[in-house]
Amino acid sequence: MVLAAVAVLVVAVSLFGGNDSSPDDPSRPPQAAPVSGSAPAAGNPADGPAPTAAEGRHLPRSAPVRLLIPKISVDAPFTQLAIGPTGQLQPPPAANTNLVGWYADGASPGETGTSIIAGHVDTATSAAVFARLGELRKGDVFHVDRADGSRASFTVDSAETFAKDDFPSQRVYGDTAQAQVRLITCAGDYDHSVKDYTDNLVVFAHLT
């Protein structure tokens, strides 16, 4: 079930950015054609081999409550993200610039698997929660406070930018035997004709 849910997450990468009146222009799920070319290549993480056993440290499932990234002064609450009735991932509300979204049908941060956390880089009116996400580097640490009272700490492995028309879906969304997190936002140039950014920034991190 988790693998199937994570496979749908390829729709997320075009949702989080924009500085026109309609900053969020969702793309279709991977089995359909992208809208306006804004979605990444439609790879299916479920096509790869599933992990057979958990590796390394991991925590039981618990919903995230707050994201703390000291280096870039992020202290933001979470909202749950879900696939809407049209098959599109619903983004965090753009009216709240200090809000991150967690794909609730995937792994929770700290749980074995790939947990997806996404946020806007900007909105129609101002910079948003992930405006400085590109400053993170290998070895930086961030934290997720969880509903069970625990704090999951993550160490950044890399921060990489990918063109949306050449997005490595399997690498970003594919399941893992470790407890890992992906922080995702928009990057690159803003194309006013399609109201979308050209790239996505993905921060890869693991539970420590």
C-alpha cells in the first residue's frame, strides 16, 4: 500500500512555487500525460525491488507536528497532503507562507521508508517557508517534532536541483529500507507562460 501511494507522489514536484496569481498548477498523476509539460518523467517507484528489512535507526509511525531547520530559520507546523478527487496531490494552502506539507499516505518522518515533506518557495505575495532551502549542505541537521512527543533528527546527504522534464522519480520517491526524508520545493527560473518553475530542489536526508 505504501509503495503504491508513494508512486503517485511524482505529481508533487510541480506544486510548490510560483509568484503569479495562480502559483500552484498541479500536474496529473504518472499514468497520465503531464499538464503543460510541468511534471517530471513518470517513473514508478514500485517497479524497483522492495526492501526486505529495515536498515539502521528507525522510529514507529507518528505524524509530524513541526519542522525545525536551524540553519535557515525554519520553524513551521505541518499540514497533511493527500491525493484529491481529481488524482492530483493537494498542495499546502498558499495563504500561509510558514507551513509545510507531509504526504500522509507515505512514511512518517523517522519511520522506515521515504517520507515526503514539501513546501512553497514563494507565493503570489511573498517568500515562503522553503525560500532558503537551497542553502542546506551535506552534514546539516534538521529536526521533526512528532505527535508521540519524540523528535526525529535528520542529517542532510545532498541538496540537488533537477529539471522538471528530467526528474529522477525513482531516486526521489522510491521506497528505502532506511528512514529517509525528502524536502522538496521549486527552483530554477519562473516561466510566466505556464505559471511554474523550471526545476525542483530536493534535499535528501537520513535519520540520525
